Amino acid sequence: MYKNLSYQFVSSSFLLNTRNYLILFVIWPFAAFVSALVNYKEKVARRVAYIYLIYYGFTFAIGELGGEGSDSERYAMRFIENARRPFSDFFNIVGGMYSSDTSVDIVEPLISFVVSRFTSYHGALFAVYAALFGFFYLKSINFLHDSYQKNPGWNAMIHLAFFVFILPITSINGFRMWTAAWIYFYGAYQVVVNRDLRFIVVAVFASLVHFSFLTANLVLIVYALAGNKNYIYLPITLASFVLPDLLAPTIESVSYSMGGSFADRYEGYSNTEYGEAIQESMQQATWFMKLNANLLYYYLLTAVAIVQLKHRKMMEGRDQRNLFSFLLLFLSFVNFGSVVPSLGGRFQILFYMFATAYLFMYQVQMPGRKINPLTLVGIFPMLLYVAVNFRMASDSINAWILTPGLGIPLFVPAVSLAEALFG
């Protein structure tokens, strides 16, 4: 009875008013966020969800400053250093962004420097991170959510929910790579599915957030020029499961020949010490961490293949054909990129996003409460992936953000969700 009453409250017309949402947000921000998710098809609810993501960034927990354990700690320390630098250093950031001794990723340094002109509180920096990340994150989710509203069903809902959790807001812990991932997805989805070539500019913008997306944008441009050439893409994709190890020396030679920042970055991602560190980390990981690394990849790979082989007639629309062709090309890129430690795995997550969107296009054609075998098989790898990511993200989630009272997390010592749940 109480469960039904609470559901009726968060989904009632009472909360479809901006003023009432603001009142609830002040009383209990997390409750306002949950109610916004329930009513997500409404514009005001989407705005509330976006505001909560920014609030999450403002209360971001990074532990004791001065550590070197995560990207977020390095962002925070660099931000504090920027606050002490004179404004004239702004021109050093812009003028030297492509030199060998500075970053080619211009967006993050600029955000850090500009925000440091107003405050040295790291929460303000992460609020801006969350604002940029959250904009492209929610815009991308809306592509799928709007289709789901037209034909809701359990199979589509499960894949939509998983899509949301592939790279959630907690990923601002690694702001550069994962924000670039959502920017790229948003731009590439428009180019591929809707054939709107104007959004190539958006996808290219991702390269200014993380330099590695220059390569991903080459893939997008090749697709935009060539179109759906599956008779070319399919053999390349099949070869990509065999050839990468054979071509590794050539890729290394080309990377070093580019010189400057690119050679330095390649060295950072591909040197022997880095590879050994990854292998040692995997050896120390628990069984589900090791399983998580491969299980989802092969599920999505197999599921896409089954849809193409057994249900091709259901996927003959322009959107589906375009996305499948791009998937083939992008998968080839991911597999060939696997010879570079870290980068291959990172772009594999983008493959998860595109592949899940493709499976969603298939599943949304099956409304109702019956879960089909393809979805049923995928539930375990999807849940395992979400559980592992949640455990890692819990170190940076401020537990106070779940409690009543707007602003409470700003006046009490930060307690990560990991500390609250796992001690």
C-alpha cells in the first residue's frame, strides 16, 4: 500500500510543475531526482535530472587531496595549482597546446584554468565537468528514450537501462576520456543514424577533450564518405580478430614517426611498464573483475550477429542498416586498436554503447512483458558490468548526496558511498 502511494506521489501531476520540483529539490534533492526519472518524458523532469547531475559534481568526493591514485585527484591538485597562477598563463595553455611538453587536450585545462579564476574549491570544477558530461550524456539517452516511449516493453527497457549505466555520471572521475566518449557518441549517432553530416563537428570536438578521438573521428569520416559498404567492412572486421598482433610493430613505428605529443602519449599508453602494470592489476583482480572484462564484449558481439543472421528482416530500416554498418567499421577499429594497452579497452566501451543502441533498436520492436531469450542471456553480463562499475564508482560518490537537505554535503565531511556501505 505504502509503495503504491509513494509511486503515485513521484509520478503524479503535482510534480510536473517547475515550482513544485524546486521545492522538493530543496527538501530532498535525491527524491526530486528519482521523481524526475519516473516522469522523464516531461521536459521539466529532464531539466531536474540535469541539475542533479551538476549537483553530484559539486559534491564529488575525492578523499584527501594530494593523492595520486585517480584522475580526479590529479584534476583537483592541478586546479588548486591553477588558482595560484597569474592570468597571463592562460595564453601559455592556448599557445602551447600542441607542443611536446603540454597537453593536446585543450578543453580540460581551459575549464580548470577559467574556473580557478573564481574559486579554488574543487567541487566547482567538478560541477562544470558534470555540466558538460551530463549535457551530452542525457542528450544521447534521449535518442533511445524517445523511441522507447513510442513502443515500451521489457526487452527495450532492460537495454535502455543498461545503456544508461555503461558510462554514468560517476565517470567524471576520468573526465577527459569519458566526456569525450559521450560527445563522440552524440555526434556520431546523428551522423550515422540520421545522416546529419553537420554533427561531424560535434564528434570532432571530442578530440579537443581527449586527443585519442582523432582516430575515432577518422573512422567516422571514412564511414560518412563510404556509406554502408558491408562487403568491405565485414572482411576487415573478420581480419581484425587475427591481424592486430601481427601489425603491432607497424602501428608503433607510425606513432613514433608523428613525433611530439602524439609519440609521447603513445609511449605513455604502450610502454612495457604500463602493460606490465595492467597485467599485474588483472592478476590481483577477483574472478568477477576478470570475467567482466570479456563477458559483456562477447555477449554484445554474439547478440548483434544473431540479430543479423536470424532477424535481418526486422532490421531493414535505414537507421538499423546504417548503425550496423558503422558497428562493423568501428569494431574493426577497436580490435586493431587493442594492440595499444588501455586505449583499445577504452574504445571497446564505445563499442558497448553503439552495440547496445543497435540491440535496443531490435528489442523496441518487441513490446510487452515477455522477456525474449536474447535479453535473458544478456542480463547476467549486463548486471555484472554494472555491479563492478558501481563498486569502483562508490569511492567517489558522496553518500550525503542521498540524504534530505539541499547543500548538506557542503557543510559536513565527505563520506564516500564505499565507506558507508563497505566500511
